[in-house]
Amino acid sequence: MDINDIKNSWNSINIPPDYRHDDTRELLSRMEQGRVSTLRDRLGLISRNLSLLCFMGLLMMMPYYHDAPTLAILADCFFVFMGVCHLRNYRKIRNLNFSEMSVRDAVLTVGRLESERIKLRAIGMALGIPLAFYMCFTITDLFGDYYLYGCLAGAVIGAVIGLIINYRSNSILREMRSQLSQEE
């Protein structure tokens, strides 16, 4: 097909006069207000929120310094480490500019993001699971058996939330990879 044929077919497209631009207007207004988010922005938002959650964990451990200082110090070290790791990940994601990269570099960058997420998740689980057990047993020893049920319920709720966050992050990375593979 010749370029002139493509131009002629493009110019011959007839748009009905009653065509409404409501969808386009809504999208344009969202873009002007800065409410349209890219996959990169959504992935960065997840990392930012996780780092903020870790720093909130620091505040939540404050009451335990009096009764269980070892637990509070270990938990604070965990929250600081994971918060800094997620903040570092957020800054990496925020500084990405796929429009200035070649497709090959973008695919490699998404692959590195995936491997870094896997490493960060493995480190978090390797440090967090023993800490959660230690936390459950220490709090149960200090405050009684009924607190064990609360700790277990919190662990189940936390695991469910973690699985949801992991699913969202993986689906964003999968979507990034599929969009980049379409451009190749």
C-alpha cells in the first residue's frame, strides 16, 4: 500500500454529524487536571504507599518500648529497612522515562523492576515472618492469651492485603511488558 493510498483512505473517513465528543472531553479534562495516571505512576504509587506504611509502623511500635523494648527495636529496624527499600524503589520508578528509552532498554528496565520486586518481597518475608512470630509470642506473654487471637487475625488480614498488593503490582508489570512487546 502506497502512502498516498493511506492518506486518501484516512481523508475519506466520514464522521457522523451527531458524533458526540463526551468521552474525549472527559479524557481531556482529566488530563488537564492531572488525574490520568500511567502504569509507571500507579506502580510508583504502590511503592510510595508501602514506604509510608512502613514509617507509620514505626509510630505504632512506640507504645511497646516500655513493655517490650527488644520487640520494639527489632520491629523499628524492620520498618526502617523496608521503608527505605520501598522509598528507593519509588524513586527509581519515578525517575523512569520510557519515552526517552529504546524499546529494548524499556523492556530490560521492566525486567529489572520485576527482579527487584521479587528480591524485595523475599527479603521482606524472610525478615517479617520471624518478626511476626516473635511479635505474636511476646505480646501474648505480656498481655494474655486473647491477644494471640488478635495477632493471628492481624497476620491473616496483613497476608490478604499483601497478596492483593502483590497481585496489583504484578499485573501492572505484566501490562507494561505486554505494551512494550507490542511496540517491538
